[in-house]
Amino acid sequence: RALGVAVVGTGKMGADHVRRLRHRISGARVRAVVDIEAERAKTLADAIEGCAAYTEPAAAMAARDVDAVLIASPGPAHEAALLEALDRDLPVLCEKPLTPDAASALRVLDAEQKLGHRRVQVGFMRRYDAEYMKLKRLLGKGELGRTLMLHHRHRNPAMPEWFTEEMLINDSVVHEMDVTRWLLDQEITAVTVHKPASTSNAPAGMSDPQFVLFETESGALVDVEIFGHCGFGYQVQAEAVCERGIVRMDDEHGPRLTTADGRWGGRVTPDYLERFEDAYDREVQAWVDATRRGETTGPSVWDGYAAAAVCEAGVLSQREGRRVEVDLIERPAFYQ
Ligand code: ISE
């Protein structure tokens, strides 16, 4: 039968996943939606056949027709929902960040190991983006030799008003932490955050853009430009500098036009939901398919923990303006 999914959190991301599960994904049904705002959950559930509304994740997880959980609530609410789902041995797709800090991520790591099998896929959707997958494939072939540097650019048109300076690191740059670890197949060992001149579009108290430097186990240097209020659109680019060549992914995902007024170029996507639409679809379909086979694949709790540990170093560096080493436990055999 189709996988019965409870979606926890019905904000921007949760609502988009509900739409995706209903209209773009095969083999799944939305059976429950959960939000602390009861009215919001009810309005959403009322529009979906066979779907009930809840304000408590545990109540939704206890429902008879719920087989799996998609967590899309704000990061600080993830730990409780994850532990509840693991306690019930329910498969989970958990939006990034896994949890807001390394200590809470470690508690989830412990709970999954106690359970004895993987149950959680972490929502690092860039691993499912066609261009990142191409980049990963090229680097993996070995023809280009070792990767010496990675340059990332991550630009958002504007951030919501509740977005803090720390979130530039643990909500936005967390994606580059994950893709860097994944592309290079190694851990990030230290982080330094620099703050260039700030745009006047940034809210009071937020220095924006920021320039983040990662060091990795092999000695590769990785820089990230994070720009929260660039104004023009949503843009994610990466360039790998290798011993025998360069691989670059930029704005090629859309068509490039030459127009009557003598210009050429493409359109910049307005936000991440559009830019990564295909990646989200591929990610959620992979989760549904694996879950129905009784498997858990994709980014693991270890990946979520490692990113949280790098975030912690990043936020400290952002605050104190110095290089901070990443404090990581040894990788358990369970996650090898
Ligand atoms: C947001 O939460 C995301 O996950 C987006 O992918 C990222 O680009 C954005 O900066 C974050 O705020």
C-alpha cells in the first residue's frame, strides 16, 4: 500500500512538501499534518482526503495509518520529534538542520544506534540536484586528480524578518558544509568567518554578506560567500579546483536566451523552492521508495551531526572573529 506520511510543521517548507507528496510523488499519501497552530493544520488537512490535523507530533505518529514522518518544523523542534519517531521505529525524513547544535544531534545519533538500524534521512537536498550530482560524479572519476579548493557562492534575495545573523551559518551555510563533506568525502576540520563591508539592505545588527573558510582533512581550502540580502534573486554556484582541471556549476540550469534588445543570458530563480524543485522531488521520491523497500538511504544522522558540529564552530568564529577548530567525535562503525 501507499506509504502513509505525517508531515510535521506546515510552514513554507512543510506546506511545499505536502504539495509535493500529493502531486509529484508516487507511492505516498499525506495522512496527517501537524502544526502548533491548530487552525493552520486544520485548514490544510481539510483540503486533503483522508488526512487528519494534529498539534502534537506524537499524536500524529500514533495514528493507525501513519507509516512514516516528514519533519519540517523549525530546527529547535526537531530533536523531540526525532526521538519520538525513533522510539516508535518510524522512518523519518528530517529537514535540515538535523538539530540546532552538536549536543542535541549526538542524542539523536545515540538513539538511532540504540535502535540498531538507520531510520533517519536528513534533508540535505543538494545531494539530489542534477548539477551537484554531475559535479560529484566528475570528482569521483579521479581523472581530475585531487580537489585542492572549492569556491561556493550562496545568494538569497532577502531573508525573513525572524532570520538572525547566526542563521546565515546554521541555516544557510549548513548546505555548503554538507556538500563539501559529500563532494570531498572527508570531514571539515576548522572554520573561519570573515565579515566584509555590509550591504545597506541587511537588517540592523546583521553583517551581510559573510565570507566563510573551511579547512578539510586533506588540506583543501573551501570558501563560501553567503549573501542573505543580495536583492536580485536566489543563486547557488560552485567551482572545484582540481590538480588537472576545474569543474564549475553556475547558472546553467535554466535556458539561456538571446533577445531582440541585444542581450544574452538566463533568468535567476527567485527562491530555493524553485531552484531546487527537482532536487526536492528526487529527494522525497528516494525516501518514499527506500522506505517502502524497508531501507534507509541518503544523508544520515552522522551527516547531520557532523554539519551541526561545523555550524557550532562557524557560529563561534562569527562571534569571536577567529579561526575555530571543529570538535567531532570519532565516527561510529554503525555509520561507516
Ligand atoms: C533556507 O532555510 C534553506 O534551506 C535554503 O536552501 C537556503 O538557501 C537558505 O539560505 C536558507 O535560509
